[in-house]
Amino acid sequence: MPEMQGVQKNTLYVGGLPEEVNESILHAAFIPFEDIKDVKTPLDQATQKHRSFGFVPFLERAPPPWITWMVLSFMDVCSPSRPAGAH
């Protein structure tokens, strides 16, 4: 199967981000696992807030999917705006 143009195998999509998570927090959450490039959280043009998702591009290879689950679970627990376990 040909690789989709523009989609990199070393980039993780991270969804369900709390409103208070910014690119710096997302970068800090994933940097312990691999060297990463610039993290992106696309903005909603109307609100100028991120759209609850982001992209984490790694220099070499993306970490296993369980790392994303672990990081997001930790961020969910630490989020002051969400009750524990809310998704």
C-alpha cells in the first residue's frame, strides 16, 4: 500500500486534550520517551483556543501507542477542569 502523502509514520495524533494543555505542556509530556520536533496544537479560528488535539512529531520513530494512553491518562488526572475519569 502506498504511503499517504503528508502523513509521517513518526507523528502521533493526540486527541482529547484538556483546554489548559498547551504546546509546551504537550512537549514536556512526551519528551522523556523520544526526541521530538515542534509540537502542534491547531487553533480554532473563532476562539483562538486549540481544537482539543495535537500532533507530536518524533525525530526517529513514534513510541508505542501505550505511551500516548499513559501520558493522556496522567494529564487527565492532573487536569483541574475535569473530574477524575471524565473523557
